[in-house]
Amino acid sequence: QVPLVESGGGLVQAGGSLRLSCAASGRTFSSYAMGWFRQAPGKEREFVAGISWSGDMLYYSDSVKGRFTISRDNAKNVVYLQMNSLKPEDTAVYYCAATPRRSIRYSARYEYEYWGQGTQVTVSS
């Protein structure tokens, strides 16, 4: 098990910024690929961003590319999602996810074995 705890969500005006954090327990965090997903009311959970275990491979959905940045600090067992230029359509519950698998399709939910409980992000217009 890899407990994941997200934090940093909240209410922000359009054009603003938030930084989400996902803290993981365990000594194997640095070997896990990580991802951020989000789910808006009435919609499917969708991929937002992914990062390889080493941090050298980054992936983004088209809807957030250029606005969001994923990063990780393996010494602190934390992965971040810096969100800039937020839009009302970014409103959702944001989840972090982890997997020990290699050569994964980062955008696919089925690749991830562990999920956090989520943190709400609300962007007002």
C-alpha cells in the first residue's frame, strides 16, 4: 500500500494559481510513476498530468498544457501540481495516483494502483 494524501485545493478566481501537493508514505515512492487526474461533477475522471519515477518524463493533457506543471521531490516523497491561469472549467476534484509499473500509458487510469482521496479545486468566473 502507498497511502497518498492530497492538499492545496481551494477556491480561486479565474486567472489565479494554486499548487496542489500529494504526500506519499513509504520508502518506495521514488520508484513510482505518479499522475494527477480530475473529476468534475457528472463527468468521467480524466488525466491531467503524469511524471516518471525519475522526474525526467512529463506528460500533460492538451487542456492544461502550458498552464500546469507537474514536479516531484523524491527526498520529501511529494509530487506537486502547479496550476496557473486557472479557468472555471478546471473546477473539479483532483486526485493523485501512483504506480510501480514501468513503460505505462500515463493517461490511463487502469495503470495506477494507488489513489488519494482527492482535493477540491473551484475556480470562479
